[in-house]
Amino acid sequence: MSAPEPPRAPASPAPQRTSRAGRDLPAAIASGVVLGAAIIASLAFWKPAFMAIVVGAVLVAVWELSHAFASGDIRITREPVMAGGVVMVLAAFLFGAPALVTATAVTALGCMLWRLRGGVPGYVRDATAAVFTIVYVPFLGGFVGLILREDRGALAIVTFVLVTIASDIGGYAVGVLAGRHPMAPVISPKKSWEGFAGSALSCILVGWLSVDLLLDGRWWVGVLLGLIAVVMATLGDLCESVIKRDLGIKDMSHIVPGHGGLMDRLDSLLATAAPTWLLLHYLVL
């Protein structure tokens, strides 16, 4: 009789396809295409449909932040933040900047009052986190509604999205290929000065072409938009990285394949929305 064969070791799981920057690139590209198609379709057919996407993004982002804060024993008043956030974004789109400011103030006060139900311990910590979330997500997201309510709002939204995405794509490509000098090694080790240069060139080029071709604006306004976008998008990304490191988490969630959490993609857009609206409102639209 032949000796029995030794048991086979279980097959190890297939390695995840990740790029040098740590992303599952095929999944990231597929997710980006799906999100981009939804945005373009909503803008092309019915503006309120795009605002529905914005409202959904705000709700998911608040949910992600609330779970992230909970890992650091911080409990925000999630329900009133979500309800007020929806009102803030829609008020900006329907009634303009004064309505956004007013809705923000009422939401912040409402959340502070709501937290009183939880007693004294941790009140300052939790109420501060709630107000931070209100400003960070729905208030900054409300500027997207302000952009869309302009006469050429749909094209302005396309310009805003393109110039912000250009920062991510340009920085990612150049950073992976030539990144050598870390920009903020303690906060975001994979972000390099070479990548920032790639982001700047991409933003300036896309800003120039978008403002010129889509909005019929002056070329230097597009260049200025690109410069502002690369600075704000980079700061937004770094600030979100600081939040995650402070809370000891890698991603806000895993809701977007290849990207992590939705906030991991919205950080640059939220930071860029307000200066984009200001620039386009007074110099182009």
C-alpha cells in the first residue's frame, strides 16, 4: 500500500490588485466611470436629479463621519445633522447663499440643543464634533447647489468637477511614476511634491480649457481656477488624512470600490466648491 498523501495546505487568497499608490485601480476606475455617468446624466436631463445625488452624498458622508468619530468615543447627534444637512443643501440650491447661512446656523443650534438629552459628560466634545460635521459636509456641499443655481450652472458643475478631478488624476499619475520627495510624510506618506506638481499642471490645463470652452470665460480666469483648485484640493485631502490618523482608521468606509469611503473621494470636492463658486460667480457666470 502506498503511503497516504499529506493534506494539502489551503490555497492562499489571490492578492488584491493594487497599484503602487495602494489602490485597486480597476475597481477605482469602474467606480469613477459609474459615478461620472450618473452626474452627467442628471445634469443633462434634470437639475434636481443632480441635487438628489448631492443630498445622497451628504447623507452618506455624515454617516461615515459619525462612525469614524465613534471609533474615538465621539458621539455626534447624527439624525439632526442629517436632517439639517439636507435642508442646508436644498436651501442653497433653491434660495441662494443667505438661505444656506441661515440653515447652517439653525442646524448647528438644533444639534447643540439635541445633545442636551445626553447629559453633561462629553457635551462639549460631542457638540463640537457635530458642528464640525455640519460645516465640513453639508455647508461646503451647499456651495455645489449655489454653483448649480447659476444661469449656466450645469456647465459650471462640469467645470468644477473636471478641475477638481484633474488634481487627483495628475497627482496620482506623476506621484506613482516620479514621486520621490514626500510632501507631508507624517500625515500622508504617499503624497509627494512631484505629485503636487502634476496636480498643478493638470488643474491649470483643465481649468483653462474648461472655462474657455464650456463657459466662454477669459483664459486667465481658468488658470486662476486651476491654481486655486490644486491648493484647495490638496489641503482638503491632507485635512481628511489628519482626521483619519487622529482617529486611527485607514478609510472612512468601504462603500466605494477601489476608493474606500465616499468621504475619501469628497474631501477634495468639498474643499474646492466654495472658492470655485466665488470665482465663477463674480468673474464668469
